[in-house]
Amino acid sequence: MSDFRQSRAAPFPRPRSASRRGVIGWTLGWIVRLVLGFVLISVLMVVVYRFVPPPITLTMIGDALGGHGIDKTWRPLSDIDRNMPRAAIAGEDSRFCTHHGFDFIAIETAMVRNARGGRIRGGSTISQQTAKNVFLIQGGGYPRKALEAYFTVLIETIWGKRRIMEVYLNVAETGIGTYGVDAAAHRYFGHDASRLSPDEAGRIAAVLPLPKKRAAVAPRGFTRRHGNTIARRVGVVRNDGLDACLR
């Protein structure tokens, strides 16, 4: 009799399929929580940086860990010579004021040029570069590109063009251990960014794509030619109102 009662009290084994569904449900639940948490934190960071200067970036941390000092000074866009944002537009993103974060014409043009060989060109806008500089690492391949697109949409929506340009000119790497155009102006020309000639602004803008390999002082080769071209285009940006969104 006791054996019969003991056999009736023994639990039935849980079906393997039910156990598998439980694990999948638990995993999906955590994935949803992580995604929602990431979205919440990222939106909160973008909102905060709409008003507060980003204190540090992952690129700056990498420089510090690599033994380089970090030279940076935040300067409001209103205190930066207008030649500098015009040079950035001339050299990096001529349709900055008209696109919504992505310049598909530039992307298509870059793809055609790269397919033909020669110097590799990108189609990233100032908005995309700002998103990468503030929130992400420099490498990372396609996953980083996806996150870059996500943050680009956020800053275009929450910050607007003027704030994007202000942050870009303050966090972009302008030399080894040097960040922002004010630190660059002090390093290369011995004065702050409140006064920059078209030539000086053009040289800084020419350094931006490869700040660890290009020099703004006594530039040579492509850097010198590119800087001179940008300096000439500063007047075009002004006359054609290509910087109208910054007024």
C-alpha cells in the first residue's frame, strides 16, 4: 500500500518541449528588456547632451589609455569664427543644412568613386561623424554603422543642426590627443578659435578626416592642396547660404 501511495505522489517529468519554450521565453524577455533599456539610456544621453557638453568620448578614453594627453576646450558655436563651420561644411558635408542626417547623393558618389579605385572616400555626413565621435568607437564595422545611423536619427531629431555643428567642432579629433577646433587653433596657430582666417579654418578642416596622420602646420601634398581648396570654398559656402541653418 505504501509503495502505491509513493508511486502516485511522484511528479511526472516535465515535457522537454515545455522546458525549451520556457528557456526561449526567458531569453526573449531579457533581450526585450536590454533593448528597451538601451533605447531609454541612449535617448536620455542625447537629451542631456542637447544642453550639456559631452564630458568625454570613447576616442578620448582610448587616447588616454594609450599614453597620450587629452587637450580639449569647449567653445560655444557663437564664439567660434564663422569661417570654421563654413570650412567644415565645405570640406566634409556641403549639404549639411538640407539633408536629414544622411546624404544619399554623397554615399552614391563615394560608392562609384571607390569602385573605380584610387583614394577611398566615404559618404558620412557631419551628423553621422558627430554621432560616432560622441557615442561610439571609431572601428566596429557594420554593427557600429547601424548604431551610428540610430544615433544620427536621434541627434537630428533632438539636437538640430546648430547643436550638431557645435558638438562636432568641439569633440572632433584635430590631432594626436587634441580635440575640438579651439584646442587645434591654439596648437597650430597660437590663438583661440574666435578668430580664424579662411586659410587657418581650411587647414583644420583638411586635418579632420585623418587627424593622426595630417598636420595643419606646414601641410604637404594632399593635405595642403585640400586645405587650400577648402579655404577657397569658404566664400562659396557664405555666398550661397550653405550655412543658413547655423544662423
